[in-house]
Amino acid sequence: MPENWMIVIAVDPLAVPPKERAEAAFNLLKAMRPDGQDPELYLSNKPDFFHCGTNFGNVFCPFCETEIRDWWEKPIKDWWSSTDRHDLAVVTPCCGRATTLNDLDYDRPQGMACVAITLRNPGSDLEPEERQQVEAVLGLPVRLIWQRI
């Protein structure tokens, strides 16, 4: 049976909140979704890629909406193997505009982050008020990713 993971990441891929804020947001999310299993807090000085698993479909240019998944595979692999994962800059192959790997238009939310909170099979999505509470405690805007494995 497939597993569903709720992953809450900071919108800013390089933002590193104070450990106390990250832990408080982690505890808040666990309290909001007590049925969620295997809760984890990821906190690092270098971003990781948090993807949507089998929900992944396509990648598009955020400017001209051209499908760029085939092109994307090389820059994401290069970034992953890089010694400096802080450099997320890319130039789109279609219209030649500068952006970042984090700001490409993924058909399902995903992204890079230095902070992430994960829960397996937490049940429902976050309500807008709950999301605002997590953002207030963390001190950062967040992006919600649903990963299916």
C-alpha cells in the first residue's frame, strides 16, 4: 500500500531558522496531526531536495510555461552532486531567463530547503489557519509537499 508523507518546508530554500523555532514548529505540527507516523525534523545549513515521489509529473518554465523536464534532469543531478548546494541558479533552456531550481514550475509542489518537517500518513491537509500557525511559530513562510511512495 502506498505511503503518503506531508512535508512542510520553508519557501526560501536557504533560510535556516533558529533551532528552537524549528523544534517548536515540529512539535506544533505533531500536535495538529497526532495520527501522523514517523515524525522527523530536518535542519541543516545546506538545502536538500524535497520531492513529491510518485506524484511527480513534469517541470515547466516559470516564464513561458514550456515543458522542461528532460532538460531539468541534468541541472538537478549537477546540483545534487555539487559541493555547494547553496547555488540554485539556472537559466531556462527555452527563453534563456535566470531563475533557480527551486522556482521552476513543478506540476506538484516540491522544492529545496534547509528546514523540513515530515509526517507519514498524517490524514488531512493543513487548513489555512493551521498553516498560518506553523508559519508564525517557525518564523518563515512554508510550502506544503505531498509525497507518495
